[in-house]
Amino acid sequence: MNSLNNDKVKRLLYFIIGVLFFAFLPSVSRLLTQS
């Protein structure tokens, strides 16, 4: 039960990181092209 919960938390963390990454990617590339 504990390992299953750990896997859920890991998947949630990876999902959040992916969403944040794709959310900030356009602004980051815009900053890189501006300078």
C-alpha cells in the first residue's frame, strides 16, 4: 500500500513539473530570443 501511494505521488510530481515546464517554455524562449 505504501509503495503504491509513493508511485502516485511520484506521478503527480512529474505531471506538475511537466505542466510547469511547458507553461514556462514560451516565456523562456522569448527571453532568450530578445537578448
